[in-house]
Amino acid sequence: MQTPTTAQIRTAVEVLAKLGERLNTHAEQFLMQLSESPLGDYHAGSIQVSTIEQTTRIEAVAAQLKNWRDELGQTRRQCVSHHI
């Protein structure tokens, strides 16, 4: 497996951020369409919990990618300083 560049990781983080925004937007739109009833309230709660869980996972992966990007940047700086 070839190690990605820091730019590729940055792009992946941006894509994940957009995915999180998209999930929130779709959840908000869906919630506005639900009727106010016990069943509608139940579905609203399920949608909100699911959206929170998904965005939390996305944020965790984005944080891992940022850490990896930082590690790669440090490794590359060390390699450059050893070559000089």
C-alpha cells in the first residue's frame, strides 16, 4: 500500500466534513416532513440518534486522518533534515 500524501489526507478530511454536513441537512429536512404524532416523535428521535452516531463516527475518522497527516508531515520533515 502506498502512503497517501498530506494533501490527499486533507482532501479526505474535507470530504468527511461535507458528508457530516450532508447527513445533518438530510436529517433536518426529513424531520420537518414528519407529522406531529407519537409515531412521528418516535421516528424523529431515531433519526436524531442515528445522525448523531454517524456524525460522531465521521468526526472520529477525520481526527484519525488528521493525526496521520501530522505524523506524515513530521516524518517527511525529518527525512528532509537528514538529507540536508
